[in-house]
Amino acid sequence: MGEWGADGWAVHPGAGQRVDIGRNWLEVVLRGADVGGAMGAFVFTHARMTENSPQAHLTFMKILYVLEGQYDVRVGDATFSGGPGTLVVVPRGSQHVFTTETGGRVLFVCCPAGNEEMFLEMGRLGPQATEAQIAEVSERFAMVPLPSDSSYAWRPARSTD
């Protein structure tokens, strides 16, 4: 990667930092550490995920830009569905969750940086990480689950039309 400066730089596919997290993996293509904490970006490659646990990030906002596949996203009480080219904005502190029936790839950009660093730390913990270790990293990066009365695995409603 490069250093913050007027001339910028390019990161080509496969040249970022890969993080394996079970069936899914991501490639960090921009670390906040390289740009004064201004933003971070990574491409997340997902297997099919029909359920997912809601969460919120208290220290940054993020966008999800669908590159491949079909995704269902909930942000607060709003729901969105879309394929390649769909962009969803998740304001700082908003409760959000996504699923994908197809699997796919999403570009995530967070501002200021943070989400990419959290995943890098989770990757360093490896597949044998304990729930306590994961909880400690999540807490340090101000990622919180939905309140207990709403903290269920989200499965998007399907139209019966």
C-alpha cells in the first residue's frame, strides 16, 4: 500500500492484505493507518449467508457497494435489496445487518477508519479465537450487538407474490 500524499496510489486485485474468517474472507485495500485514519476500505467475499446477527459501529459510518451477488440489507428500520452497483449507506451508530442468498462480494468503505483494523485483528486471532477474544476486539472497536430485546438473527422477509 502507500502513504498519504497528493499523488495517490492504486491497489490492484489481490495486492491488499487478505484476512480469512471461516467460510468468508476479505481483502483490506486501504488501511486507515496509511491515510491518517481518514477512511478504510476492504472487499468482503461471502459464501451464501441466509442469517446474520445485527450490529452497530459507534465510531464510524460505512458504505456497502455490491460488486457481485444479491444482498438484503437492513439499516435501522429500513430494508434494501440489490445486486451489483447497489450502494447502501450505514450512518455511524446505526444498527445494521445483511444477508446474501447467492454469496458475493461487497466493497466496504468506513469513515473514519476502523472496520478494516477490527477485521485485521480478528484475522490475527485466527480460527481458534475464543468468544472472549472476539468480544474484546469487538468492544475495543466499539462494535455492539442490537439490544437484547431485538438481538435476533435476521432473515429477510420474502415476498409471496
